[in-house]
Amino acid sequence: MNATIEKVSIIVSKGSLEGIYPALIMANGARAEGIEANLFFTFFGLDAVTRRRHDHIKVATVGNPGLHVATLVGALPGMPGLMTSYLEHKMARLDIPPIPEFIEMISDSGGGIYGCQASCDLFGITKDDLIEQVQGIITVGEFYAMAAGGQIIFT
Amino acid sequence: MPTATYAGQAVSVDDEGFLTDPGQWTEEMAAQIAKAEGIGELTPRHWQVINFMRAQYQAKGTGPTVRVLGKTSGVTIKELYQLFPKGPAKTAAKIAGIPKPRGCI
């Protein structure tokens, strides 16, 4: 048997669509392979698990060279919404779930969902502000204890 | 190509142990493959998923992903992981004698 990965702990620090999806795909893919997976949302990544924001995640249209849209054009009003709708449409065609449904799916598959204590303190966020799938707001020490013996991925 | 023997018959498998020719599979092989995957006994709920996997493979030429299973097999994602803790789509495909489903979601 070749080498295997038994556990991944993925830190999500960005609040953009392209910052959040890769982490969700990796966590979901880990569970599909029978690998234990935990998601730890910190800083702007908390938007992905914040009730009033998780359904309004936008792609970054400024400072994002890979999008191939000129910065000044990307800064026009409505551009983030427009580009996000376009991408969401393309993803729906590939049967990639929207962020809220994706996180629910990861949670249902046994993946752990956690918020970062320091970030919640910084933004004045409490457990009530977060979606029900969040199992707890934990400290960095608790995160390391949970991640012990596995791989840590920072996105 | 490697072979494995299930229910007294030699079948061709890939490096991960998935049958390469689903036509070689018989229902009698399922229990033995399941046991090797750490599943003690196949319940009717397991069979619902296994039969769904084979039907999907026959219809589409590829096994469904966990997301598709959760939406269309009649078994929820939560229950799928209870039935097949080491990955529902992957484990059920192996037991059902079809190739491993590919796909990132």
C-alpha cells in the first residue's frame, strides 16, 4: 500500500469566492476518500459561515490578475455581482453546489466546521451570528490539538 | 493486470482493487468485498446504494459521486457516511464491482 493521508485540517482565511471554494472542494473530497477533515474559518474566511453573509460571497474583481479584467473595469459598480453571477452559473452547470449547501454537505459527511476565536473577538462575532453547522469557536491551541497527527492546509 | 478472487471466481481488478470489468461481478461477491472494506454486514440500505451505483453505471458509463448519491439515491449524505464510513461513492463502487467514480465534487 502506498502512503496515505488520514486527516486534513484546512484553514480558510479569505472571504472571496475563489478564496473559499478550493478549501470546500478539498474538505469534501477528503471526506469522499474516507479522510477525516476539519475546516477552520479565520479572518475574512468567517464570512463563509456567517448567517448574513454566507449567501453573498463575491469573486474579487480587483487585484485579481487571473480574472483577466482590467483593474479599473473591475472596480466599476456592479462588477463583483456580475462576475459572481457568471461564475455561479457556470458552477451550477457543473453541479458544484452554492457555498451554504456545500458547507452543509461537508458537515453532513462528518467534516468539522469551526470558527476562529481571535477573529470572532476582532469582528464582534458570536456563535449566534454563525450558521448552525459551526461546531464551535475555538482557539488556535485547540485547533492545533485537533489537527495533531494530520496535515494542515492554509488557504 | 492484478486479479482477485471473490466467491470462488477470479476477477481482474485495478491497483486500488476496483473491478475493471463490471460484467465479471456477481451479487455473491459483494459481501466478501464489503468485509475487506471493513463493512461487516450488508443491510437493505447498503443494497439500495449498491444497486443504484450499478444502475447509474449502466446508464451513464460512470458511477455517481457522493453529491449525486445524496440527491438521487434515496439515502441522505449523513446516512451514506454511516453506511460507508470510508467514503460512500468509492466504497459502494468497489462493492458494486464498477470502476471508481472520478470527479472532484
